[in-house]
Amino acid sequence: MRERAVGLVLTSEHEHPSRWPTIQFIATKIGYTPVTLRSWINKMEVNSGTKLSVTSDHAERMKALERENRELKRANEILRKAAAFFAQVGLDRKPK
């Protein structure tokens, strides 16, 4: 549905004075808000390289890497605390 709606806007832009009236016209016909349709168009332009910004694939990859980074930091903190605990336990023991 998104691709079709975006295609309609792009193919019928010449019938209206600018893109925004085209978006408003088509959005009312398909039952979505003009802002939603405009965001779909922007995302399509970014992903196709027409507009400069972060692509959806790149944004997803960044989120995954940030999530992995948080998990690794948590694991490192747990390991640091465990190492400190066991080092302290080792110091408390009396040699035999």
C-alpha cells in the first residue's frame, strides 16, 4: 500500500502546484493523513538515495550495535564485580 501511495504522489505531482497539495489530495483518497504519506515519501527518498540522510537499513544496524554494546558493557561490569569479589575472598583465606 505504501509503495502504491508514494507512486501515486510521484506520478501525479505535475497535476498540482507543489508536492504538498498532491500529498493532501492522495492522502484523503487512500484514507491516511497527509503527514503519514509525506513521511513515507521521505523514507523512500532516503532509502533510494534521492535524499541524503540515514537509510532504514543503516538505522536498524546502528540500533542493533548500540543494543549489543549495552549488553557487553553490562557483562563487563558483572565480570569486574565478580573478579573483585573473588579476589577479596582469596585474600581473606588463611594459608594452610
